[in-house]
Amino acid sequence: MGDQHKYGTDHTSVRIKQTPGGNSSFSLGWQDDSKEKNKKAEEEKKNQELKKKQEEEEAERLKSLEEVKRRVEEDKKRSEEEVKARAELEIRKRIEEEMRLKSEEEAAAAKRKALEEEEAAIKKKKEEEDKKKKEEEDKKKAAAEAPKRRPPGGASSITFG
């Protein structure tokens, strides 16, 4: 009767050599769920941390992809602007070259015209000189062919004073 004072207490009437939840073949309903709950909670926490880490990595990867896209777009835009600037420069050079050639052609045409006018003036002057020489020669011939007349009274054309 030494065990009577234990009735109604937390002690059982059956002696157990192994701890509850151990490897015994029968269970008295003492199972330690807190370890499993803790284990599941830790696994859940690890899964959440892993998921969070994966989401952060995915966000970082997307961010870097966006940055790369932005840089590619900027480079594309810059290269388009450079191509456009080169094309404009090439067009400007061609226009300037055409203008220079046109002005050179105009200058050459003006020089040709001036030379032609000068040649025409020289030709006209030569014709006038030739005409004057011919007139002078005609006058000399006429004077040489004309009968020589003597002044009246038989006086010579030379007078002494």
C-alpha cells in the first residue's frame, strides 16, 4: 500500500523503463509533438527563407536584365544618332562640294566670257587700226596719183620769208 498516496497524481500505476516517445512497442499516448512542430516550423522557415532568397535573386536578375536592356537601348539610340549625324555630315559635304564645283564652273565661265570679250575688243581695235591704215594708204595713193598742180603764177610751194 505504499503506492496509494500516488493515486490521483501525475504518476502512473505502470512502470515504464523507457522514456515516453521512445522506441517502445506500445504507446501510452505520450508523444512529444513539439519536436515535430519545431522541426516542421524550422523546415517551413528554411523553405520561406529559401523562397525569399530565390525571389530576391530573381528580382536582382530581372533588375540586371532591365539594366542591360536599358543600356542596349541607349547604345542603339546613340548608334542611330551617330549614323544620322554621319549621314547629315556626308550630305553637307556633298552639297558643299557641289556648290564649290558650281562656283568654280561659274568662275571659269565668267573668265571665258571675259576672255572672249577681250578678244572681241582686241579684234575690233585691230580692225579699226587696219581700217585707219588702209584709209591713210588710200590717201597717200590718191595724193601720189593725183596730178601735181603748181600754184598759180608759177611760184613754188616753198616760200622764203
